[in-house]
Amino acid sequence: MSEGESAKGKTLAILGSESVGTAKALGNLIYKCGGIELPVLEWLQKKGVNSYERAVEELKDADKELYFYTPKYRVVVKEQPVSTDGLLIVVEMPQSHQTCLVGDFVDQIKESTSFFAQGKVVIVVNAIDESNWSKNEYENFVSNLRAELRHLGMSAESIHIIPSKFQGENFIEPSLDTPWYAGPILVNVLDEILS
């Protein structure tokens, strides 16, 4: 990381409904990628915080800056995508052939058109373990998701879609649970889209 990048940093917004694990994904990134300093970790432990989601809630409630590190950048997480350098979208594989882009989430996606046009988006598919890490189900889901995004007017072919589950698999190292996934890990994609 160069001195200029270190001083400036990058910003990222995370979209997705609470039910798909956005707080857990953010907590994974913060915890695994150096976003919690020892005094803050001790403070969380004293409060009895024992989950990634609760840690994120406590940090937000205390007005603590939410950040983590990638190999290249210090990334600060913002509530809204306005004026951020990139966008992380968290979705969940639906139980059947239903869509994952519904309601307010569709509006959030539509408001993020410029991120898609500039290639500043990465999508994490959470809870893939509920489909027994099936390559076929994942590939079908990715194909359907790209079609849904195109239907909304988004450029989706070059967007990385990373399989994960609730412990942040494929975030900082390839998961042994997805030997069929040959794509990049999340922190490397973030370095790419935030540059």
C-alpha cells in the first residue's frame, strides 16, 4: 500500500436486506481484515458481544468508524452508496426458483446504476451452504441473477459473483467447501473495483 493510498483510503457501501446477512458479512470483513483494534475488541468482549452482527450493531451504536483492510487499501464502510468508491451487494440463494431482487432492494439496485456501469460492484452470494455447495445450483443462480440485473438495465456480465456462507468463506482465502469455484476472493475483487 502506498503512502497516498494509506492516507486517502477508499469507501464502500454494502447493500442487502438484514435477512441475507449483510451485517454478518461486514462483521467478517472487519474482524478478519484488521478493522477492530485491541481496545475496541476488549470493549466488545466486556459487553458480551459474541457474533459478527452484534459487533457491527455495537460499533454503529457507538458511532465507531467501520473499516477494514484489503491488500491495497484501508476501506471505510458507509451507510449509503452516495460518493463511495465501490459497492458490495449481499444476496442469498433463494430456496426455490424465486427472485432474490425484490421490493426496496430493487430500488437500491436501480439507484446504483453508475456503479454497475463503471464496474465498481461485487456480489456475495451468502448462505450457499443451504444448497449443499452445489456447483450447478450456484451457476444457475448466477445466470438468473445476471438476467435479473440486465432486466433492471444493469451491465452485469463482468460483475464478480462470489459464493460464501455465514462465516465469510472466499473473503480472504479460497474455501475448501467450494473447490469448483475458480474465481477471485473478495478482498482481491475489492482491490480491483476500488482502484
